Amino acid sequence: MDTAGLTNLLTRPGPYATVLADVSQDSENAAHAKELRVRAACEELSAQGAPPDVVAQVSDRLEANVRLPAPVARVVVATPEGIAYDQVAVAEVPSQVATWDALPDLGTWIAARDASMSFVLVLVDHTGGEISLWDSGLPRPTSTTTVEGDELEHVHKIQDNVGWAAFRMQQTTDNVWRHNADKVADEVTRLVRDHGHDLVLVSGDPSSVSRLRDDLADLPVEVVELSSGQRAADGGEHARDDAIRSALMDRVVRRRTALVRRLEEAWGRGDRAATGVRDVADAFVTGRVETLLIDPDALAGHTLDPADHPGLTFGEAPVSGPVEAGEALIAAAVLTDAEVCVLPAGVLGDAPVAALLRWA
């Protein structure tokens, strides 16, 4: 998970109230269950010493109806200064979080979001295309753009044996189709450069898709052709959604496999990796951590004392004495622009945490 969106969170002095809860309420029973979950989370915050005004602000955010299909996860972080972070995603909440502590408690949220990713979905045919920007943790695109191509009076293939005029018409038709695919590619290029997406999923007419792929060849993105889903095809949405899920899962698996391979190679060389809470914390002191690899469940119960790692700081949060190791290492990742990824302890050398380093 890219931690850039969390940077401002640690510009406020703590303590921090963190709640991660299932806020689904797409039925009467679900709404009542949500009310009970929110109440339980707020009671837990109060029991841990959170001030009433902080608890009230968290409760107000959690009680708001986000109007999304279940499952819906919401994380809210608040300090005495107000709400510091509030995000919603279509994701399961394996265990509800409610903590009042010196640092935000974001391990479970990061685990829920680690498999999600942003991507561009392009549906292209001879008449143009539809381009939408997606976050896989949300049920709807964040934006959609329609590209209207140039038109012919009859945009269709003509039989081969009907003479020179038909051949000329065929050439004109092919030129228009290529031009329309180029227009779609131009818009995809603009959106990628403006928004930073690095995954483009493409579906539609085979010849238009082929032309589009050629046009995008020099763009620093991965282009994946979906196995199903034509533009405006009747009944094609379910097949297209299945193809999207398959493509995204394949990328998650490849990304995690690549991380494990990099970690094993770093261990083999004896450099560029740190393993265990103490070694990873020391690597953060020198700003060497490129990617923090954590198993949130395995990290539960481990503590870290900043005094044992001179130079390890947590922004504006005045931390003294031992704190939860997961909270501390994630905060350090946020402050040093390190990515955070979730992997099981079994591939981390049976440690709850490891790190890939920027330099040896």
C-alpha cells in the first residue's frame, strides 16, 4: 500500500483514536447491526480514556450512511484537534479495531487495503471508447470519460469481390477505425500522466484493442487485455467483471511473489534487507527502508521502545516508552515514504516484520 495518503495524519500531535468498523447498512437488519458495532467501538474508546468530544466525532463519522453495497469498511482516526483521517472501501473487516493510543492503529486497515489497486479500464471499438478510472476497493469508477470517434455513413466491412470502389471504401473505413483508436489512446495517455495509474485493462473490438495496445507501448504502464467484455454488449457486464477480478488477482499474486523473491535474494546477499522488529526499526532511523513487509496478526503484542533506537521519531506524536511495534513501524513508513505490504510471517523468515532496503 502506498502510504502517501497518510502523511498528513502524523502532522498532528496525538493521542489518536482509531476505529475500523464494518459500516454496511443496505438492509434494516444490517443498519441495526451497524448501530451496535459503532456503539461498541465508541464504548471501547471511552474505556481506554478517549475524551468524550473525540469519541463523539468518531461516532458521527461512523454513523453516517455511505450508501454502498456490503461489505463496507470505514476507518476513522481522530485526535483532540478533530478528524485526521477518514476512508471508506468495499472490503471485509476481519476484526473491528477501536484504540486510543499514542499512534494510529492502521495495521488491520492496511491489510484490508493491500490487495486493492487503482487501474484504468478502457472499452474500445470502431466508434470510439469509454475510459474509466477505478479503485478496486470501490464499487464504482471515480471518473468516466467517453471518446467519440469520427463516423462513417456505414462503418462496416464490405465484401471483397465488389470492385475498386468497395476497396477504396474499405481503406477509408480502416483509416477511420485506426484514427478512432488513436483518439482513445491519446485520452488514456493523458489520464495516466495526470493521475499516475500504472495498470490499464483493455477490452473491446479485437482490431481496435490491437491498435490501442500499439499506441500505448511506450507508456510506462502494464496493459492487460481482458478475456471478456465488449463495449455496450448486452449481458456482458458479468463476464467483464469476472475478467477484471481475474486480472487484478493475477497482478496481486505476481506482486507478492516478486516481493518474496526480492527478499530471498537480499537475504542471500546478506544486505538490502532487515528482519525482525529491532533491525527494521534501526533501518528506519537511517531512512533506508523502501518497503515494509508486515504480518499484522503476527505483530500483535510486540512492542518497540523508541529509546532503544536513537533518532527514531514519529512526526508530531510525542511518543515515550514502549508502544505497539506495528503502530510504530507503520508510522515510520509513512514519515519516510516507504511502501507497506502485507505478507505472512512464514515468508518473512518466521518474523512478524521485514523490510527491503534502499541501500546496503
